[in-house]
Amino acid sequence: MISTKTRKQGNSLVITLPAKLGIKEGEEFHIIKKENGTVALIPKVEDFFESAKEGEFYFPELGVDYTPHGGELDEL
């Protein structure tokens, strides 16, 4: 198990991550702190749809004729 400590830097706390974890310099993360104190770092990913042109991700050849009705995830 890898462990680290926080340290004070200005008005912030810093957590140093060992290079052997393979995290690249400048990589960005979303930070989530749960009620039980767990801190999770979620890598930010590029939003492929942010600059998409209308119809760019439309593939009629897949033959899918589906219109979502709003409760799809409720069925999982």
C-alpha cells in the first residue's frame, strides 16, 4: 500500500503522489470527498461532443430507431 501525507503550501494543503503511479504532470482531476472521509481523484476526460457539429455522431446505418422516454436508467 502506498501512503502519503498532506503538507501546507500557502493557504492550501498539498498531497504528493508518487511518480510510480504513472500520473502525468499537468493531468487534471475532479476531486470528490465522501461523507466517510474517502477522497477520490477522477481524471478529467475530453468532452468529445463539446465541439461536435450537428449530425456528426449520427449513424443511421446502425438501424437504431430509438427515442428515449426518460426512465431508461431506472430499469437497471
